[in-house]
Amino acid sequence: MHNFLFGIYPYIALTVAIVGSIARYERDPFTWKTSSSQMLRRKQLIMGSVLFHIGVLVIFVGHFVGLLTPIAIFDALGISHGFKQVGAVVVGGIAGVMALVGGGMLFHRRWTDPRIRKTSSTADIVILAMLLAQLVLGLLTVFASLGHLDGHEMVKFMSWAQGIIFFDGAAASYISDVAFVFKLHLFLGLTIFLVFPFTRLVHMLSVPVRYIFRPGYQVVRSRRSEPLPTRAGPVAPGRSANK
């Protein structure tokens, strides 16, 4: 089961995330949105959303750089495993608390406000609950990491992640002896990738890169700038369009 969960399941989750996202964008492009409820309750949304998104972005970048950067690069830069571990604990802990507080506000808002609850789908509630559970597990791993400040435990996760990327058949064995909370954190993270294409999380991929390189500016005219044409054509001077 360990080999399946951490040696095969990652490929299933990542394949579904990639293929499913492409299929949804091609088949149902109008569902590719966040379905914002800002109009229903703005104040709590802004505070919770800012805390949640900043925290999640810091965590995501930290995981991406920390797990996928080859160990040789850190060694060449003179960054020790211990220093990297302490930095991950401090920065990850602060970002995790921010994201958890913001996510809790968003969940409370979506769960308790009758109007927002009515406009929310089951997937909206479930994915937000999964993200909150993942944040809680992530913070629990911080406490587990305090007993491994030498950084060698983190090297195991780096070897596992890079082993998955480069199709190393022994990748699952690299984390066979880590604490259970780490394994649970990894499994839930992979499951979030699995359900990613079927939730509002797809809006994360909608980075407006083309907006920067658009050929020209959008021209917006006020209603008084010029009259709108009618079906009957231009109106003759002195005559009313209603006649």
C-alpha cells in the first residue's frame, strides 16, 4: 500500500489534474471561473481572501522551490540542510497560520451566510474543507519537524519529489520511515491535485499573461458619446425614431 500511495498514486493524481484541466477548458470554458460571492458579503471576504491567498502562495512557492530544487544547487550555494529546514519551519509556519485564519474566515462565511450557502456548490464546500484540513496537517508537520532541525528528514522528501518527477521506481522507499503525519499530508495533497480539475481551483491557472501583450487598449465610450443606430437606419433630421 505504501508503494501504491507514494509510488503510483502521484502519477494518477497528476495525470488527472493535467488532462482533466485541459478537457474542462476545452469542453466547458464558461465554468472556468471562481464564481465570486463578493457582491453578497464583501468585508469578510476581503480580509479572509487576502490572508488565505498570501499564505497559500507563500506555501506553494516554498514547497515548489524547496522540494524540486536539486540538492546539488543548495550545496553549491552554501545553503545547509539545517538552515533550509529552519527557514521552512519559520516561513512555512507563519504562512500556514495566515492561510488557516483566512481560510477559516472564508469557510465560516460560506457555511453560515444563507445567501452565500445557497449559491455555493457541494464542490465549493468540500474543496475548501480539504484545503483547511491540509493546512492543519501542514502546521502539525512543523511541530514534527522541530525534532529534525538538521534537515536530513527534508532531504527524504526532496528525493521523493524529484524521484517522482524523474520516474524513479524507488521514489516511495525514500519516505518509508517518515512520521505518519507527513504521509497523511502528502496523500491529502495528492488528492487535492486529483480533484483539482473539478473545482473552482482551476482559476489558479488563469494567469492573465496575454493581457500584458494585448495589441491595443479597449475603447470604452459613455452612453452620451454618440447615439446608437436603429434597425431602420439613420433618423432623418426633424423626425422622431418612434414614428
